[in-house]
Amino acid sequence: MALRARLTVWYGTALALILIVFATVLYAVLARGLKDQVDQSLQQAALAAVHALENRFGPFLPFEDFSAQFPELAVVDKFFQIFSPTGNITIASANIKTREIPLSPTALEAAFQGKTTYESARFPGEPPLRLVSVPIIYNGTLVNIVRVGTSLQPVEETLQRLLLVLAVTLPIALLAALAGGWFLAGRALRPVEDITQAAQRISGGDLTQRLHVSPSSDEIGRLAATFNEMIARLETSFRQVRQFSTDASHELRTPLTVMKGETELALRRPRSAEDYRLVLESNLEEIDRMTRIVDELLFLSRADLGEVKMESLPIRLDVLVEDIQRQAALLGQDQGIQVTLGPVEPATIRGDELRIRELLLNLVANAVKYSRPGGKVPISLVSEGNSARLRVTDDGIGIAPEEQPHIFDRFFRTPAARAHAKEGTGLGLSICKWIADAHHGRIEVQSAAGVGSQFTVILPLSTASN
């Protein structure tokens, strides 16, 4: 069933239940109110009759019918009966003489107890009657019982007219509400239909289309905005995948081309063992480069899938920095680059020491690789608030401002970096960023072309060190 139909059915069902409950309550309240009015009218008439009898004859009445002497009993819509303590009729109004309505045992027993009794009676072929029996007590003794009755036909006719009105108007109101609900549901779901049609037009090859977002901030507007954001993320992901495929193909194709060219050149004519050894050494270097690319790609792929296991153990960053400085001091000896220690404050974090070591070594190796001959690469560690800040600085080729947002993209290398160092895969900083993110930290970069760069790793301190 379509959503529009389901909404209409749900709305119609809820409205039908509400109307049924409303009609039931209305009928019950009106019926009760009308009967209360009848009972109040009967009580007032009975009290008037009791007062008239007491004023004329006192507590005792003769046993003959002299109702003609009581004009108070001549009421159009009511009839009167006066019973003796034995339950015999003493007086009856003229409009009841054709029917004898005896006093019920319940009313007689209640009269002896001095209680007023309300009863309903029905006779075949006649409308129901409402009766009230009021005892007359003299010196603690029951002397007479006054009964006043009236027909409930006006009440029943009123209730029947109400039932007829409800039976006619409720279905009409329900049908009108269903029609209105169907129309309003269609109007409310029209933007959803537009979104569906637009989504069908958007294919994997064309993610540039966007939905029209209404200026209102209602649910449909937020849905369209969220859909546009999702499409934008998909477009970015598709573009990154295509760029990644292109870059990976290029990075793997280069060493393969070199290996193929050198091998073909060596096979064109017989050569000495030394020439063959040089070709094999060159091929081995290219194989090592491809192996490194494949290993890093495999690591990033497993990281994206959440398959890289991370430990969460205390790590003394200051000790780790000093150890890495000693290892990295050997990296820059050929170019005369010194890896030095700046301020190093005690700091403890929680994480995977192997991954943190890999992160720092990558940053220091990059700083050495892209520094100018004779330069320095200072490493410092300071604590600021609840974070440890590890800085690696170089005075090398630097990074242009427009290139800085892309340096953590996979396979991204600036033209200056490619010209300065032929080696490199463009995956090191991507791995560094993932490691920092996995430790709930981040990497910031400050750089200027031709001046140098400063990479700052910000990691949360462990609770024990705070």
C-alpha cells in the first residue's frame, strides 16, 4: 500500500474512533442530563403535592376518591397517585384513571424507611414511565405515599433524533475528512515524490545533480538538504576513488616501466656479468618500491575496513621522542642534516606504541628528505592543557598554501616534492593522519613555499598524567 493511502487509512481510522467515542459520550451525557431534568421536575411536583395535602387535611386522608378537589394535581405532563401505608390507592389524578400502576414492593419498603424512590416502568405498546415515590411521615409513622409520574416519550424522541443526526452526520464527516486527508497527504508527500524522481535521475556517472531545497526548515527541507549532502559526499568519494586508481596505476606503472626498459636493454645483446648485476640491482630497487607501495596500500585498506588492531597502553612520549631522535640522527648524515631535540616535557598518552613510533618516524623522515643540505630538523614535545603537542620542523622546500589541504590525500605529492626527491609513494602522510585519528588526535601543518614546514601532532594525554 502506498504511503499516501496508509496515511489516509491511519488518519481515517483514528478519526473514526474519535467520532465514535465523541458520539457515545455525547449520547450518554445528554441521556443522563435529560433524565436528571425529569427526576428534578418530578421531585418538585411531588413536594408541591405533599405540601398541598398537608395544608388541607393534615396527615390523614379519607379513603374515598376526591381528586377533583385538588386542582394542583391537574398537570398536563404528569400524573399523581396517593397510596395508603398498605399500598392501596387513595387518590389518583384524572389522567391516570385508565391505568392502574401499583406501588412496587421496593418503593413501599423504602417509604417505611422514609426514603424517596425513583423507578422506571414500561408497559407493552406504551412509552416508558418515570416514577418518584415520596413518603409522608407523621410522628415517625408512615401515613401516605405520594407518587408522581411522567412519560419518557419526549426524552426518547429527543435521543432518537440525536441518534439519527449522528448516524447521518458522522459518516459524512468521516468521508469528508478522508477526502481532505487524501488531498493533504498528497500535498505533503509531493516533495518526497520530487526527491524520488530526482534520485532516479542521479546515476553513478552523474553525481553533480542536486535537489531543490525549500527555504523552510521543515522535515522535507531537511531531508532534501541531507540528501544533497549525501550526494556531495558520494561525489567526493567517487572522485577520490577515480583519482586513487589513477595515482596508484601511475605509481605502480613507473617502476614497471623502468624495469621493463632496463631488462629489454640488457637483453638486446650479450653483456658482462657486471652489467647484468647492475640491472638486477636496479630491478630490485624498483621491486622494493612497489612492495612498499603495496604494503602501504594494504595497510590503508585494512584500516578503512577497521581490521587494524590497536593497543591501548600507556606510552611515555618523551622517552619515545628521545629514542626516535637517536635513530633519525643517522638519516641525515649523507646530506649533513642534523636531527636535534628541542624542549621535551614529560607526557604520557594511551595508545599503540608501534603505530605512534611509525607516525613520528614518517614525519621525521619526510622532514629530513625535503630539507636543504646542511639544515636542521628539531623535534620538540610540550604539554598544553590536556594535550601533548609533538612538533617536527624543517627548513626545506615547504608547501604552498593551495597545496596544504591535499597533503594527506593518498598518492598526493607536490611538484616541488617530486622534483626534490624521486623516492616516495605519497602514502606516508595518509598513514600518519590515520594513526593520529585512531588515537583521537590530529595533525596540523604550518608551511610556506621555500621556507620550510612544521608538523604538529596533537594527542590527548592519558588520565594518569593529568
